[in-house]
Amino acid sequence: MTVLCVCPDAGAAAYYAEPVSTALPGYTFQAVVLGPDQVPAITDQKEAAAHPELAALAVMMHGMHKPVVKTFVTAVAVPGTPGYAPHYYEYTYAMAAPAIKRIMEEVVSETWPVYSPFAREHFGRGKAEGKAEGEADALLTVLETRGIEVPQTTRARITNCTDVEELKAWLKRAVVARSADEVFG
């Protein structure tokens, strides 16, 4: 049986590449280890576009180096890149360490064309719309938690509002309001 061990840390990769003695007579366990020394840090966009699977591995191994992430993210969006290439972004993101995910999110917010499911969900709506939606949700939660009835027309007024500052003002009033009408001043 062959066991593949993927280790983005060079020290861990070296450790797990060593043979392991076992209690079985004549058997020594030897894993196949893929570490940062075996995966190049790809910073050439043409190479990344031609080999998105290798560029994805490069992000897994060298993702703390922002140019590797930027090359990968922009390469999977290059016209002519194989059609499945954008899926590598979602796969890579799902498997990345939290610190690398943050770098990927930062790069995506700067460069990503909004056509993948991930990008549409996280960046397609726009920050202002997302903030307004969050404030509206918070306002409705406060009113609900305080036991204040929210008629459908009031709920629609809140959820359709796109003015973040107005929603924040309503939210502050909701903390002390005795009715939904008092929220609107």
C-alpha cells in the first residue's frame, strides 16, 4: 500500500519522508511525501494557466508568498485556460490553511472576475449591499429578540433599505424601542 502525505511544511515533509520501523517482521513503512521542495512556487501566469493543477498545488505549498497566489488566481481566469480551471480555485480554497485562505480572499477581491460560484457568492453583490443586508438582519434580530412584533410592511421597509447609515440608526433605536414604529423616529 502506498500512502501519500502532503506537507506544506518542509520540516514536516522531511520527517514523514523517513522510513518508519514497525512491529511487523521485515516491514518498514515508507510514505510518499509531497512537500514544498517537490512543488515549484509558480509565479509565471502562462505556466499556471497551462497547468492549473500544479499551480493549485503551488498555492497549497507556497501560498504564504502572495505572488504565487496572485499568479494562480489570475491564471485560472485567463481566456483559453481549460474550462475546468476556475474550479481549481474552489478546490484550492477549500483545502487551504486559514492564513492562505485570507490571502486568496484578498487577491480575489482585487482581481477575480465574478463568474465562479465562489466569487458570485462572496464578491458579486458588492460590499455596500452586503453591509446593508447585514445591518437589516441585525435590526430584525434585535426586534425579534425583544419580542417586538414586526408587521410585513415594516419588515419589507427594513430589508429593502440599502442605506447602511440609516439602518445603523434604526438599529440603535431598536435597542430601546417599545414598538417597531419607534425605530423609524
